[in-house]
Amino acid sequence: MTHTLLSLGHGYSARALTRKLLPNGWVIHGTTRDPDKAEGLQSTGIHPHVFPGDLSAPLSEATHILVSAGPDAEGDPMLRHLRDEIAEAAPRLEWVGYLSTTGVYGDHQGGWVDEETPLTPFTRRGKWRVAAEAEWQAIPGLPLHIFRLAGIYGPGRGPFSKVRNGTARRIIKPGQVFSRIHVEDIAQVLAASIARPDPGAIYNLCDDDPAPPQEVIAHAAELLRLPLPPEEDFETAEMTPMARSFYAESKRVKNDRIKRDLDVQLIYPTYREGLAALLAEESDATG
């Protein structure tokens, strides 16, 4: 049987998953808002669709749906346009994955959270995510799986370029910790869930080592054998409102469920392995 994935908002994490699926004969449809990006999708073996637009054909073929598009103040953009069609397709879908964020848990002052922790988002984006999760959960019969992602890094999304060009900053806020996840570990968790569907399941996606952000920057500088970027006090540092909002919440996220229920062994259990691999990939690409 041919499996067909409709990727709603075909971005960074979705591309990592589809690199795993395409060699196994999957048919992949992906949406983008940018007509120019649609051409790029086609060159990678993806059937492109410009959103918003008519998605009735790929929806009628889809056995699986991955939702990566983020919500806004009006709710989930995909459900605004496709709620009825997705609800109609629900009985024949095998798996639906919604990529959410650990921001739904809010601030825990460095304490641990798991999938059973009450949702008490602090930021506007976190509140939008809680509402979007509920919107998807409200569709009857949908084989929904929610994945709450920590901070994503990977090829093209690491600290090395900023360390090299001198724009990296070690912002110091006592007690601040973030959880993070390499994009290849996101892809392997999604693939494991597809292979072992459990409608209604919720999973945290993060590595084993929540860490202060300045430690990650310092380790990147050490790997590059460059001077440590200067420390800056959070209270007085010049930051955009978006950047400052990331420091409004501090928590350590547990990932026991993906290991227990999906038998996942992280490729990059801490940022140290992840950064070392990114640097090796860069060296291979330029060598």
C-alpha cells in the first residue's frame, strides 16, 4: 500500500521527516505560501501546493497529515480554510501529527515539566498554541498526535555563524534554562509515531540536557576555538521584544514518553553531540 503524507506548512522539521519517508516510497504533498518556494519543493520530490488554495485532491489521497503551520490570533490557519475537509477525511486517515511547542507549559522557574503538566502559557504565542491544540483535538475521530517541540536546531540553524561573525551574545539571566532538540531527532520521533500510531497521544520532543543558553554559546565558541562572546546582563541587554520574550519562561522538559512509548534513542542526547555533528557536517561540506 502506498502511503501519502500531506504536509501542511512544509517547513524545516517537515523537510527532515520527508527525507526519511521518500526513500521508502511515500508520496508527499507539501504546502507553502510562497510560489517561488513551491518550485523548490518540486525539485526535492515533493508535490507542491500554494496555500491557501484547493487542497481537495491531496486531502482525498492522504493517509497521513503533518501540521507544522503555526497559529495566530484568529486560531489555526489550516483549520480556518480546511476544517470541514479534514473532518470529512478523518475516518480514513491513519495518522495526524500536530507540531506544537513546549511553550504551552509556561514558566516553571527552572522546574521540570512533562506531558501531564497543566497548560499555563505565559506568552501570547503559547496561548495561541494551547488554543490551536484544542481546535485540532475537537475534530471527531481524528487520529491526532501532538508533539510539543523544544527549541529546534540543526543544519543552518546553529550558533556557529553568529560566533564566527562576532554577533553571538551570552545573555546571563540567573536560573534560566532552555530545552532543545536536533531536527533529526524530531524526524525520527515523528517516523516512530507513524510506525506506532496512538491517537490522542501527546509527546514532548527535547533532548536530555536542559541548559542555560550562554553555556551552549560558550561550547560553540570552544569547538570553533574562538574567544568566548562577552557576557551581557539580561536586565540591561538590548534585545528585541521577541528575543526578550523567550527569556520570560524557564523550565526543564522531560522526554521519558518518547523513549518508553516509541522506543526512541536520541541521536543527539545533548547539545554537545549535536553541535559537534553540525561542525563536522560543515567541515565535510567545505572540505
